[in-house]
Amino acid sequence: MEYIDLVERIVAAEHQASALAREAKEKEASLETDLARESAELHDRYMERARRRISLVEAEEAQRAEKAIAALDQRLSRSMAALERAYETDRDAWVEALFTKITGGTP
């Protein structure tokens, strides 16, 4: 009778080990699924954060560009005004100098 009890205990232990192995595989699959889901969530959160940051940087860069363009426009306006004043003041002298250079003589 001891031999049969021993065999039954071995069979029961094998069944229990199989159940534990099956349970471990199920937990592993569940953990892998959870890990994949969490990884996807982290990726999505990171990408959303990156998109927001890019949007902020784009807005800041657009403001800087607008300011730079405005400064260049002001500089251009000042330069054009100075050129217009110089033209009004020195027009006749410029015409005479150009004429002399082109014709190689005096007017």
C-alpha cells in the first residue's frame, strides 16, 4: 500500500507542478500584455508631451521671427528715408557725376 500512496503522491505533485507551470505561463503572458500596454501608454504620453513642446517652440520661434522682421523693416525704412534725403539733396551732383563717368568728359 505504501507504493500506491507514493505513486499517487507523485502523480498529485506532478499535477500540482503542471498547474503551477500553467499558472506561471498565464501570469507571464498577462505581464507581457500589461508591459506592452504600459509601454504604449508611455510612448503616447511622451509623444503628446513632445508635440506640445514643439508647438510651444514653434510659437516662440514665430514671435522671434516676427520681431526680427519688424526690426529689419524699420531698418529698411530708415535706410530708404536716408537714401531719399540724400537723393533730394545730392541729385544734381549725382547726375553730373554719372554723366561725366559715362561720357568720359565734362558736362
